[in-house]
Amino acid sequence: MNYEHQITICLGSSCFSRGNKAILEIVKDYLRQHQLEQKVFFNGELCTGLCEYGPVIKVDDRVYKSVSSDNIYDILNECFGIE
Ligand code: FES
């Protein structure tokens, strides 16, 4: 399948316990609500050493640090051009 975007969420223990557990569900819901599940490859990865900046999420080539359940919506809206 040809995806237009890729989102990779860090599921390492530090990021996961500091917020990515909830953000994982938020991203899944967001993709479902905006019918983006066929266009976005959403996957997880283990710790990449950025723990001190976590929770970390990657959207295409960009790395977002200190992601929270508040700013994740801004990140996703910006990525998909949704207001
Ligand atoms: S646990 Fe996410 S960068 Fe280390």
C-alpha cells in the first residue's frame, strides 16, 4: 500500500510512561475521525535515545519532542492541513 505519510510513535518505556500511552490512542482516534487510516502508516518504535526530550513522535521526517495530549492536535492538524 502506498502511504502518503508516516507517523512513528516512540513506545520506549520512558516516552510511553510519560504520555505516549495516551497519545497513541489520540493519534489512532484522530486518523479514524479524519479518514486518514489508509493514507498514513502509523507505527511504533523502541527507544531511540531521545528520552530526555520525550515523549517523542515522528511525522514524516520531522521529530517532535515534549509531545503532550494538548499539542498533539496542533502537530497533526499542521501535518494534514486541517484547521
Ligand atoms: S523512550 Fe522514547 S526516546 Fe527513549
